[in-house]
Amino acid sequence: MAGEAQRRSQWPLGLTLLVALTGMVVLWFYDWRNGVFVFAGALGLAGLLRATLSDTAAGLLHVRSRMFDTTFLLLTAAAIAVLAIIVPN
């Protein structure tokens, strides 16, 4: 019973990892810049999920305080997106 509840609480991390994996597939097989944007979007999604969900519902996205996790994830997503824009082909 507890294992099933714990598995259900990990859907934010699973969704984030699925989007990040999609970004890696796009990066590897199609266009690297679009793949990096999708990967940055996965981090942005994780930041938004961490900001909106409670500590127990966030599952493993909950590492430190909500403010720290959200700020770190969103700033990292923005930094990766900016690097994808400014790095030349």
C-alpha cells in the first residue's frame, strides 16, 4: 500500500524525465539546438511543478526548500536556453 502511494507521488519527476529524454532524442537524431531547447523546457517544467505542487506531491523534485528548488530549476533552464541561442553552429 505504501509503495503504491510512493510510486504515484513520483509522477512529476517521471514527467520531467520523459520530456528530458525526448530532448535528448531530438538532440541526438535531429537538430541539436531544438533538443537543447526541449531539455531546457524539461527543467522549466520541473521548476513550475515544484512551485505549484505541495512538498509531498512533488516527490523527488523536493530537495530543499520550495523557493530554492524553483529558483534553481528555472535559472538553470534559462541558462541552458540562452546558451542554446548564443552558441554558433
